[in-house]
Amino acid sequence: MMDRPWLRNPFSSIHAIALANLGELCSGLATMSMLQTLKGVKGIPIRVDCSYKKKSRGKITCKCSFKEQTLEQLKKLDDTMELKVDAEMRDKHDDLVATCAVTWSFKRKKA
């Protein structure tokens, strides 16, 4: 995410909610791309928990990843399951500025 004037708070750093939105977006992109390989499973975010480590300025990069066992768990899904997807946001110096843990609820689509 590029630093823009309209994303700034009164303390001249990127607003906390802008970072939370970035974390949720990144987790959503990662989750939806994973679900493309799992026909019959759908998911929705039910909780977003953010933690802010330092003031963020400049370009912010967000990354999410899944463990192979997560994909295997979802392949075997019978009913519902909740899963936390962690997003890390880093500045141009690769310093951790914020984290978001997005809890997703997954269930099988009805046939």
C-alpha cells in the first residue's frame, strides 16, 4: 500500500484502520485463492484482531501464507471450522509495523 495523504492520521503516520483494512484484504486474497482449489467449501471472515508495533510511513507491504496442513484440513472438512489467517505488514526497511489475525469460518456448501 502506498502512503497517501488521505491515509494519514493526525500523528503523520498511516491510520490504524487503513492498516487493518490492508491486513483483512491480504488475508481475503490468500484465502479466496486457496478456496479456488477446494470446490464445495466457502468461507467468511468473522473477526479481525490487529496489533500495531510502530508508526508506519511510506510503502507498506503485507504478506499472508498458509501451511500445507491447513489445505489438508479444509479438504477433509465435514461441518464447520474456524481458522486464523495471519497477515504481517512491513515498511520499506522490512520492519514489522503491524499484524492482523483474521479469523475465518469455513463450511461445506450445500449440494
